[in-house]
Amino acid sequence: MIRISQLLVICLTFSFLQAQNKKDKFITVFETSHGTETATYHQTIQFYNDLANAFPQIQIQAFGKTDSGEPLHIVTFNSDAEFNFETIRKHKRVLLINNGIHPGESDGIDATMMLYRDMAQGKIPAPNNTVLVTIPIYNIGGSLNRNTGTRANQNGPKAYGFRGNAQNFDLNRDFIKSDTENARTFAEIFHLVKPDVFIDNHVSNGADYQYVLTHLFTQHNKLGGKLGSYVHQTIMPELEADLQKKDWDITPYVNVFNQVPEIGFSQFMDYPRYSTGYTTLWNVIGMMVETHMLKPYKPRVEGTYELMKSMIAITEKEGEHISTLRQAAFESFKNQKMYPLDWEVDTTKSTTLNFKGFEGSTITSEVTGNERLKYDRNKPFEKPVSYQNYFKPTTEVTVPKAYIVPQGWHRVIDLLKLNGVQMNRFEKDTILAVESYKIADFETRKSPYEGHYQHYKTSVRASENTTSFRKGDYWISTKQNAIRYLLETLEPQAPDSFFNWNFFDTILQQKEGFSPYVFEDTASELLASNPNLKAEFEAKKQAELQFANNWYAQLNWLYERSNNYEPAYRQYPVYRVK
């Protein structure tokens, strides 16, 4: 009997020591360095592997490729230890956290490691109705390119990754064009987990002010409808209030550069190239955490930790309502007749922030001798500042019944498939009445931007005609959850359309031409057989001296109106079915 009691004591002691050992383990680099260092890529992945081996509610999974040659990972925390997302979505909401998109902005990397550990060890409550998924480090190539100097404006950590990825892309400009393996793998992850809420952790670069934390929610008018209003009127104020209870001041992202914030500033417009702009296309509540670069690293990480805790608590409380609003948004967009493609600040509305800043003044630079901005941290202030956080559409388009994409445009088709777009292929050659676009005008960046000479200010001329399509071409109904993605990528006027990102640049170059000495006779016959064209031609010469003095321009004008002129020039090869 004594031996059994002794054995029981030994077992209980061993179990207690095991449990205690679990609590004592998993100390992060951030903590051992007293808040001055961040974990490397390999340390981060090893930390999550160890955590997953110790706690059944955590799973780490290698997922897809990146430009670095290393896989992405997703780490899932589910109190029920269920990791099948189809099963999860039946009963729970999903919150996706993205870290290290800019690896020099490492605050979220360290904060999320501690968050997962503390929930697993019971130091803080773990959510029951919300499943957390994190990408520990998204920009692996940048993380491996570790240095101590490229974050010129940032106060710690001691060493960090580089903003560009293994191909030197800024990954937070790549979500629509998907030039990188990282972006393609992100799309696979996103459509696997189908998050309800999305957080992307960053560090800001701009003015000086008192706050450690700023938030950048996706623009509420662009998110649209009841869901947009809910984020603006409920989620954002609840987050601010919860953080205030914990003595963490927060303000909207200070969208200024080399200016003082008290002159007022506008909300950042997150187009689909950005992470939260991309997630918005599936009616996901998205936000970026933007800690202040000039604050020490320790409070920045601690603030990110507390902000994520608050967003988890809000999602836990509001999860069912969020789900209901998201489903209603999907149905609403499917039945919408008009869709806004571009936006501008609505100057008739604004919000007043009780802003906590530092006085800034213009002084003479000791370096250049010119005027420069200087903040005085000995002169803090708290004053009302105008914040323009209402936007209105500048460009709208009617929503078609369907799009038709010829099969030859495989790069576009591949991205549509990657993003879960439902498509059907013609089973035989087909002739249909469609609306088609000619690219009327556009401008192009004079210098490269993220691997492209991007177009902008694009306009189109629409016409209705009968067009032949081949067996194997794609019919894409807009009555699906991907409707916003389709409209934002396939409508040329949208700022982040596939056209503006150069996917269709081959249509902007003529492939055929004319030899003037040959076409002279054709032009003469054309004018002789078409009195109306001749009258228009003569009138143009009378009205435009430059045209009248340019024989080649005259021949080219007639060539463009002849049946020799190629129809493919500037013909946008995506067709709309009304």
C-alpha cells in the first residue's frame, strides 16, 4: 500500500514537473534579449515546430513555394485540435495573421510567437469559437537577407530582414499581379482557410507622434454596404476602446510624408495590390497594424501583442454577426447592377481625431542649407485634427452577366483558377452577341514599379457586336463569390486591373502595317468609293494644319479606316455578356 502511494506521488510529481517544464520552455529571442532582438527565420520555424510537438491544439504545416526556395508555413491554433478547415468553418470563425511581409518590420513575428505560446500554456484565455492561422514569416527571402542598416528610420531591433523578397519584389504590392511564388502560395492559403478577419502586421514610416500603435482598416466605403459600416461604426471603435482600457493609445494610420499631421490627413486607400485590398475582394474584415518606427522595439512588440489579443476577443464576441454580414455582402454584390472601380476622398465628410502629436517646425538644415522638418518631443500636444476617412466612387461600371476569356490568355486564366474563380469552357465553337472594349486611352509610368511599367488613367470605348469563340474558351459567370475579384481584375479601368498591370500589352502594338508607295493606290480607291470618308478627310485637312502638312499621317488615317487595318490593335480580349 505504501509503495502504491509512493508511486502515485512520484507520478503526480513527474506530471507536475512536465507541465511546469512546458510553461518554462518556449522563451523567445525577443524575451531573452530583453526586447532588443527578433528571431531569425529558422528560429521562428523551429519555435513553432517545438510548440506544435508540445501542444495538440497547435499544428504547423509547410505549404507551397516561395521565391526563396523555402516553403511557406501556416500555424493553426484551435482549442478543439481540429485542423480540417471545411469542418472548422461549420462552427467557428477564422482569423488569419500575416507576419513579415516586410521582414524589417518584425514586430508581429515576435508578438505572434508569444501569443500562441501564452494561449497554449494557459497564461491568457484561448478562444473557443475562433481559430487562429498565422503565416509566421511571409517574405522568407527578405528575412534571410538579414542586416542592420536598411531600416534607416527605425528604432530596433538590432538586426532584421530586408523589404524586398528573393526577387526584390515588395510583396505588399503583388497580391493581384502575383509575380512571385509567395503571392501564389498566399492565394492558395487564403482560399483554403477562407478567413473572416485578417491582420497584417507592419511598422509605419512617416511622421513623429506620441502613439506606439496605429491601425489601418480597409477603407469602409470600399468594403461597402452593411459590412463596411459595421467595421467603421462597431469594430474600429471597439478595438480602440478595448486597447484604451489596457492603457494602449491608438489612432488611425498617420498618412503623411514629411509633413506635420495636425494639418489633417486622409485614410489610406488600400487597392487590391495590397494585402487588405486583396482580402476585401472576398468581404473579409482586414486591417494592418502599423506600429511607430521611432518607438523602441520592446513596446512596439508588446503593443502588437495586445492589439491582436483585442481583435481575437472582438472576433470571438462578434463572430456570428461577422459571418452573417459577410454572407449578406456576397449575395448583395452578386445582385448589384453597378460596381465602383476607383475612388477619391469625399471632402464633404470627415472625422475629427483628438490627436496626440509633437510640435513640428521648419528649420534650416545643417546638411543642405535648405528648410527641413524638425519635431520637438519636449513639446507634446493633444488637439483636434481633421481625418478624411470617407471616399466616393469616381469610376463605376455596369456588372455584366458573364465574362468570356479566350483560352490563349493562359496567364490570366491561371490566376483566375488560383483564386477559386468558377469557369466553364465552351464545348464547341460558338457565336455570341457580346459587349467589347477598345482601349481608347491610357498613360504609363515612366519608371519601373514592382517589375512593371504600370498603366493608369485607362479609358475604353464599348461596342456591341457578334463575336466568334472557339471550343475551349472560358465562360465566367459573375454570379459567384469571386465577383469582386473578377470586376477589379478584368475591367481595364480598375486601378489594379490585369490590363493596367501589363497582362495585355501585346494588344497595344500593331503587328501589321503598310508601305506608303503601295498604299497610295489603295487610299485613292478608298476615297473614290466612299464619298463620306472623302468629305471627312478633306475637312480634317482644312481644320488641322499639322495634319494637312503630314503626308504619312494622312495615309495612316486612311489606313486605319480601311479593311486592311488589323482589328486586334487595342481590342481588349475579354468580352462582356450583358
